[in-house]
Amino acid sequence: MNPHAAAGGAAPAVLVLEDGRAFHGRSFGAQGETLGEVVFNTGMTGYQETLTDPSYHRQIVVMTAPHIGNTGVNDDDPESGRIWVSGYVVREPARVSSNWRAERTLEEELVRQDVVGIALDGTRALTRHLRDRGAMRAAISTVETDPERLRERVLASPQMAGADLAGEVATDEPYTVRPPEGVAARFRVAAVDLGIKAMTPQRLAERGCEVTVLPGGATAEEILALEPDGVFFSNGPGDPATADAPVDAMRGVLESGTPLFGICFGNQILGRALDLGTFKLRFGHRGVNQPVQDVHTKRVYITSHNHGFAVDAPAEGPFATPYGRAEVSHVDLNDGVVEGLRLLDRPAFSVQYHPEAAAGPHDAAEHFDAFCDLMAASTDPSSSSGRSAEPAQS
């Protein structure tokens, strides 16, 4: 029997990495060919949210959980209007969908949105390879049978380092997310969309925020013209070193003293606004089980992550910035990566992970409350305009 033969009637497919290693399997999803940076996600749940997270733009995602597609696909859980991954790798696709909310199978959705995927037995070997060698460019194909020819196309494809992608996933026009019925509007928030997930403005709206989501290229003048009580910078794809416009916008917001909160890509933008550097991680953090520690309280949060870049900041003590003193607020316990920044003389802070938890644990949801506390303090005439960012503790 040919070990590369497809099973269950699916077409043969091949995954080729830029270092030449090839993995053979069977087609899962659309037929064709796709290229991107191959990364792995360790989450055991939330595959629909992963697929529709704009931060995965131009990436081929390998799921380490062995069974994917068990609960099918519905129209309520997507984090954006489309699937953003460029390719999908699973070990064993579910043969049937079993959930009362399912409207179609995962494979039907991949075909509908023209997403090329592959099912292969070697996802563990592939993950170990990426962990040891690092994330790299790759291709999945159901039409090219020669791995060497496919590798040539991989080597000709663009690197993630230096990629300016936020503008490709952000909204073109502003839109507003209002508090749900029964929740009074307390604050006006301007959210800069660098690849925002749908759950994020919802989490803010649940806390009484009327959120106006702006295109990623919004300037400080356009943001502040809304007279917001606070400004939010979202997650997003690509290399933060290319995001000069959002950095300039954030600096304008910091100058104004308006409360500011950033997550993921927004954390990296804050780092750059403070004149810190950023760098590419070997294989990144992607999944819903990353342990992060608050450096002051020593509390450990289990958090949801999706980032391949990080901020290079001094780990010990406060450091000087153009906007006063700042410090690292959180670190990843697996590798010591900076997971949060806090200004001590202005109302601004950020975290590298995803407190909206779609999907993932809700340990870090209190960061939205901390942002609301900053806005409340800023709008209170008796409070100090130079109040520092102090995330809620428990």
C-alpha cells in the first residue's frame, strides 16, 4: 500500500517546509495550493475562533489537538467576517459534527471559503520540528506532487518579518458597538482596528462602553476628535516594526493623557511608542494555556495567546520613556517573554495576551475592568490627570 495514498476518498496533499521537510497526507478543505508562515496552536477548543482571527492572516495553522471539527461550524462564533488563515493542518478531522448549534461541517466551511488544508498523521512530528527549528514558510498543495518544485515557490514567498499586514485586515469604515439592552452607557471608547476580534468590543460593551471601531490608519487627531473617554489598540497580524502609523497615533494619544489600553499587537505598538524595540520569537505563543505572571502580585493567569513577535523591554524595575516612567507588568512563565507594559505617570497599559478569551480561559477578563477604572478616574474631576495604570488585582 502506498503510504502517501489518500484515505476516505480525499485527494492526496503535501505540506512542504522551507527547510525541505515534506509531510504527506490527504486533502481537508478546498483543493488547490496555498503559502504562508506555518505555526502551531496548542488549544484543544476554539478552532472556529482561531480560523476567523485576523491575527492569523497569511499563516498556515497546525492544530496540535488530535480531533478537530467535532462541533461543526455555526454563524455565531466567528471572530470576523471570514476565515483568515491561509492554510489549515489537522491530524484527524471529525467524521461527523455533533452539536446542536452546528449549521455545517468544518470541511464544508473550508471549501465554502476556499481554504486549502491537509490532514496528516504527523502533526506531532511537525510541531516538534517547528518548536526546534522555529516557525517558517511553507506550502500546502493538492495539485503539485513534486516537493522540490513546491519548495521553490515557498522560498520565493514573502517572510513574516517585515510584513505590514494590519491594513489588510482592518475595517475600511468606522462602526459602533453599543452596550446590550439593560446596560447603561458609561464611557465612549475609540478602538483602533489593527485586526480586532469581534468579542473584544463586545467585552467592553458589556461593561457599559460605547465602542467606535476605527480603521487601523486612524490618526491621533481623528481618534481624539471623537472625544473618547479611553482609546483601545487591538490585536493584529504582521511585524510591529512596520506599523509606523499606529505608533504615531498612539504617541498622540499618550500626549493627550487619554486613558489607553492595548492588547497583543497593541502591546507591541505601545512598546514602540515608548521607544522600545520588538523582535520575532522562534515559534511564538499560540493557544489557550499560556501561564503569565503579574510581576507585582505574583498571581498567575492562564491566558489565550496568538503572537509571533514580542517587546524587548528591561525586566527589572521602572525605566524612562518619553512619557514618564514605565515598567514590565507581566511575563510569560514558559520563556520569560514580556507579556505586559504599564506606564507609571500616565493612564496607559497593555498586555500581550487576549483577555477577551475567544476562545480561552477568562482569568484575564479583569483587564477590561481596569481600563474602565482608568476611564472613571480620568472623568472624575477630583482624580489626578497623571494617574498611572493600575490593573485590577484580586
